[in-house]
Amino acid sequence: MQKCTSKNRQDLGKAVLLANKRLKSARLRVAVQVLGDSLYLRATLPHPQALGAPTQQRIALNLKATRANVDRAEDQAKVLAGQLVAGVFDWGHWREDLSAAIAVTDWIAKFEQRMKPTVSPTTWDDYRKAFSKLPKTQPLTGPLLERILSDQALTPRTQLLCYQKFRQLAKFAGVECDLSHLRGNYGPKLLDARSLPSDADILQAWEGIPDPGWQWAMGMLAAFGLRNHEIFYLDLESLLSGGYSVWVREGKTGPRTAWACPPDWLDLLHLRRPVMPPVVAVTHQGYGRRVSKYLCRARLGFSAYDLRHAWAIRAELAGMPGMLAAAAQGHSQRVHEQTYQRWLQPGTQQRAYLAAMGLA
């Protein structure tokens, strides 16, 4: 096997450059490319499923990126160019080569090696959840990603998650595809119809929880607007010394200070006397799943994230500056405003105005 040395890479690059120069001189609109350890052809090709106009795409040749294989790739480029000029190009002709392209599982492994050290465990769990939808032994192609995103069984939130992560994986692997039409409709507008619990609903549900640990956990979610897993990553020093904040040591968006709203819930819900729920987990996702599952089984009528959203609306009504509220929840002010201001119905807006003007 030819060793991958600096000189070999230089020879390979020079060979590809010369091959593409010859193809261009012959006015053949196909180029040879090196991606990783393999050779590809790049050209403007019809959409594999006849959706939309032709776009720049790659074709895997099942050829190792060596100087000797560049000539073979150039020959294949001429074949492809001839098919395009004659109008007889057929993806089926090239699918045989694609079957031996780099498999999904190999690309995920490469992507994980590059990306995992740069993101939080919770964020990587999102990548893992999205990539679990992909068939591991098939080659990573645009049509494959489109087929998975078109699955009607995906919830809007999962479809958006997969769209975001698939797009990053495709870019990393050099897979040319446009997935924007499969983004889904999950976002702030979809949340307009959400029925959030009132403060009275929350307090009544809290009283009905028999387990002290879970009662304390629900109270913390409600009073501080925490994400479900963050209960287990708190520094309570300020809270226990009479303050109104907790320090989130780690989570989906990193460390931050979270503030109680309203402050009187700290004493009303006995939050200064912490009792941790009996949960054993390893990851953020594992802790979060246990919290969500308990609240679902308790049939409170709302979820952990409903409590988080209710906190944001409550903070708005209380006149908390948007920048502070956004920082307390661990996201940008732009996301905060896009998500929550559209939830303020006319009656809610009037109460916020009266409170801000001192007329309430």
C-alpha cells in the first residue's frame, strides 16, 4: 500500500490539477476532486429525485486518492461529461459506485472525533439523537438525508433537530445537498397555541406531589425557569444564604446565574430546604429524561418545559429586563424575544403595560 507522505500528497495534488486543466481545455464541465482518502467527480447534475433545478453535486468513484487513480478518475469524468452533453445522464449508472462510498457510520465517527470535544454533553446528545435516524451501513448521500427528513413519523421538533445536524454532517463530509425545504415548521410560531399553566395551576400541582424530592424539583423548575436536567447541576450557596439566585454549573448552554421569579415562591415552596429527587443518571439527557418522565406520570397537565416557558412570561409581566431574563434562561435576547413576546396575548400585554406604568 502506498504510504501517505507529504511528497505523495503533492504529487496527487499536481496530478488532479493537471487532469482538471485538461478537462477544462476540452470544455468538459466536470472536475476531479479529492475528499478525504477518496476521489470524486464534481459537476452540475440533475436532482436525484427530479426535484428542482440541477445543482453542483459530487459522485463517489470508489477510488482511493492516489496518483495512479487520477487517470482513471479523469476517464470517468469524460464519460460523465459525454452523458451530460448527450442528455442521457442517469443516476442509476453511478449508483453502483456509490454503494462502496464512505458509509454513514464512518462519517459519523470522523465527525464525532472533530466536533465532540468542542460542544457540551447535552449538545452532543442532540447530535447523537439525530444521527441515530440514519442507516449506518449505507453511504452518506444527499438523497439519503432527504429520505430520512421526509419521514412523516418525525415530530416537528425532531425534524428540525435532524435538519440542523444533518446539514452540518453533510457539510463536513462534502455532500452537496439542499435540505432547506425539509426544515419543517417547528419554531416560535408553532408555540403560539401552547396552553401554559397559570401560577394557580402550578401551585396546586406542587401541593399534590407526594414525594418531597420531586416536589422540590418541580418548585425549582417553576421558580427559576430551569431546563429539566439543570436541577442536578446547581450551586445553591446563594439560595441557602438568603439570596434569590442559583448558579447553574453546567448544562446545554453552559454555566449561568438563574433568578427566582417570583421571589416569594422560594419560601412558599420551601426551596431553601433542598431535597434532591432520587435520580441516578450519567448525562444531561439522562437526568432530563427522568424529570420529564416523572412529571408526565404525575399527570400534572403540563411539562417541565411548560414551567420554563411560564417563567419567561411571568418575568416579562414582572418587568424584568429582557436581557436579564434571556441570560437567566441561557439563551440570547433575540431568541427570548422571538419566542416569548409573541405569546403575550392582548390581555397579558395590558397587564404588563399597567404594571410597567405603575397603574396596576
